[in-house]
Amino acid sequence: MSTTMKAEARTGSTKGDRKQLRAQGKIPGVVYGKKVPQTAISIDQKELLAVLKSNPHAIIDMDVPQIGKQPVMINEVQRDPLSRQLLHVDFHQINMDEPVNTTVRLEFVGDPAGVQAGGILQLQRHEVDIRCLPNQIPSAIQVDVSGLEIGDNMLVSQLALADNIEVKSDPNDVLATILLPQKEAEPEATEEEPAAKTDKTEAAEPAEETV
């Protein structure tokens, strides 16, 4: 299911112009594609944050200035490395009848047998890359880990997907694994043991000083 977003035309291209836009609650960006020449735009920051939070790979029905509504996807988001403030966003206009490359989040389900036996579930990846038609992009891919025993791995190649979805990630990439239970902490040394070690160390020190 796509979401809607209205873009406004952007004329200023200087660093100061972009800073002023962000102060007004808008994020500068561009949109481009086969049907859309590269166009400078601005987007409401709250709308953009909502999309990034819910599904950053969603299809967006964007009202592009001078062109009208077009299906687009977020191609790149730039943030300040320290504050994480949104700085700029690129949108790519897509054709609904042509496959696209995108990323989909993984949703792990099930209670692994290995965890019930004392093991630890470790998730290695939270997303995979796929290729399919835009209207066939799933909101998430379920990964059933209930059958994993201690020492088992779940690989990309083991994902159960529809025939119309092509996985682009490495099929040998590990999605999840069940680790061995952590060993209990070894008992603390008795009072006599440290004393014995100290005696040996002190006995060795004079020999080192004479070398």
C-alpha cells in the first residue's frame, strides 16, 4: 500500500537556502526518473519522518510540481553525522510495470527449539535485498526460526518467498543463528592459590634483574 506526499518546487540552491528551508520544517531534495527530469523540491519534514519510521522503502504517490502525481521511492537520505538531523533526500520515480530493486525488513517468528534447550538466538541481519514489481513488494518477510537447534543457522537461501520475488542478497548470508549456552563463571580462586602465585612471581623477579 502506497502513501501520498506533496512536493513543493525549490528554487534556492545555496547552502544558506537549504538551511533556511530546514528551519521552516522542510527538507530539501530532488526527484528524477524516466518520466521526471531532475527536479529540485522540498518536503514537509514531519511527513518524511513518518514515512522513514513506518516503511522507508514504501512506494510514495508524490505530487511533483509541474508534472503531477508519480510513483516514487526514496533512493537516498542524508543526515548530519552528529545530530542525525535530516539534510537532504533523493526520490526516484519508478514505473509500476517494471521491476525495481529494494530492501525489505525481516520479521522473525517462532520460538526456536535451541532457545528452549538453553541456547541464545542471535540475529545477524534485519533486512534483505529483493527485486520485483513495485506493487508486489512485501511490507516484511517472515522468517520462521522455530526449527533451529543449538548450532543451527538460518540462511538467505532458506527464505520462503513467492516466485515473483527475486532475492538479491548473497544466498549464503546468515540471518540468524542459535549460539551455545554461555558457560557459568569459574569459581573464584581460594585464598591459598593467589599466595602461591605471588611467591613464584617474587622468586622469578631477582633472576630477571640479573640478566
